[in-house]
Amino acid sequence: MLVKFSFSLLFLTLNSSLALGQAEPTSRAWNKSVPPFRIVGNLYYVGATEVCSFLITTSQGHILLDGGFVETAPQIEQNIATLGFKLEDVRILLNSHAHLDHAGGLAELKRKTGAKFIAAAGDAELLKKGGHGDFRFGDTLSFPPVDVDQTIGDGESIELGGQKLTAHLTPGHTKGNTTWTTRISDGARPYDVVFAGSPTALDYQFVPKESYPGIAADFERTFAVLKNLPCDIFLSDHGSFFSFLEKRERLGRGENPNPFIDPDGYKKFVTHYEEEFHDKLELQKKAAASATLTPE
Ligand SMILES: [Zn+2]
């Protein structure tokens, strides 16, 4: 089984008990500390067990993708220092999407690094409002608001110290959900790296009324985009999407080739969530049709 548990349910549990913050068991379980390590080349893992955060280092400063929960930020700071890098050398801050488990720590990380925060236009408002007014969660998944210094469009890239990262808009999970790609060199060999944005459809509505206008078409487009990305190293914003803990252990044992090189795992992941989305869509269509047929 690709995923060990239902993310939709976990996410909703998280939502319903959010007021309890980190005392809430799901978020605590997702936020256990992990010793930071090098994934490949100049790409490092600096996140927690389930909420991921990645550091790409260059001679001109570093790029940090995702900030975890509010409570993850101090772990990320410590992890960067443990690896021997300076927090203030982080020049660019990026985000997969504007939910509290990936954007919660961004405000603190931006303040401490002084980095430029670049995000997709579709999520910029939600990031600036700290998650208030989310199309599904309203004001219940709030996090510290974070200023967006620059928005980025589909297929556009950022570059720092010769390292290029490209944004692929993969909306649906949020309106600005972003999949970042880059190429990392390790010795002679370059690897295509995909940081897949969450493709989960949670309990969103597609028929008869969409959670937001165009959400079903957004998901369809997202899966078409994800399927076409070249991928050697498969990473994502949630650890369980790419069997993070298992691969980390295998890498720690010195497994060769590097277990994070997983093009097949990436394909299975995309197929799994595309099927899940279509299943939800079909169920909703059937329910809508039977509701219309029910006699008065
Ligand atoms: Zn999310």
C-alpha cells in the first residue's frame, strides 16, 4: 500500500482539534525531530518526521523549501546549524502550499533568515492572511501571516548560485499548490528532483457545487502536469507520500543506489492520487444523480 493511512482523515482530525495546537496528537506525531542529513549533492533534509523541509545550498547562499508547523521552525533552524550552515545564508524561502503544516513556520524563518519569500500567486493572499479565509477550512487552520516578496508563475524559475528551481503550478489541494523541480549534481551524474506538492483531494466537493469554481479542472490539470515531470529523486511535502522514514533508514545503512532515487515510486504516487481523485469525483456524481432522481 502506498500510504499507510488516510491523509484526508488525518488532516480533518488535525483541523477539528487545531485549537489545541501542538498538544494535538496528529500534529505532534507529524512533527517529531529527525537528525538532518544530506539526501544527494547539495540537497539536504532539514524537516521533521512527516512535515518536510529541504535545504539546497550554493556558494551564493541557500534555498529553503517549506517551514512546517509553527513548532517546526526551531527544529529547522537547529537542523541547518547542525549541518554546519548559517541560517542567515538562506536567501530564498519557498513553500509547497499555504496550509499550516507547511507554512506555519515561514514567518519566523523569514524573520530570522531575512530571506526573500517567493510563492505562487494562487496562494499569496492566503499566506499573507495567515491561512484565514481558506476555501475549505475558513479561519480554522490559521498560522502566522507571512509577506510574499515575489510571486512566481507556472514554468517560471528562480536561480541562486547556479542552482535553478522551476515552479509547476499543481492547484486543487490549494489554489496555489506548487510542485518545484530542480537538477542536483552528485559527482558526474545530474539527477532530476521533484518536490511534489500535495495532490490530495481531502473532502473537497466537485459536484454539484465545487469547493471553489474550477477545482475539478485544476486537479485534472495537476495530474497531467505531475505525470509529465522527469523524476529521478522523488520528494514531497509529506514524508509518507515518498516513504521518507524508510528511505532515510536505508540511506543511513549506506544503501546504494541512493534509495531516494525512485522514479517508479513517483509514478505510483501520482497514479494513486489521480485514482483517488477520480473515485471521489465519481462517487459525488452518483450521489448528485441519485439526489436528483429521488421523488418528492
Ligand atoms: Zn495541505
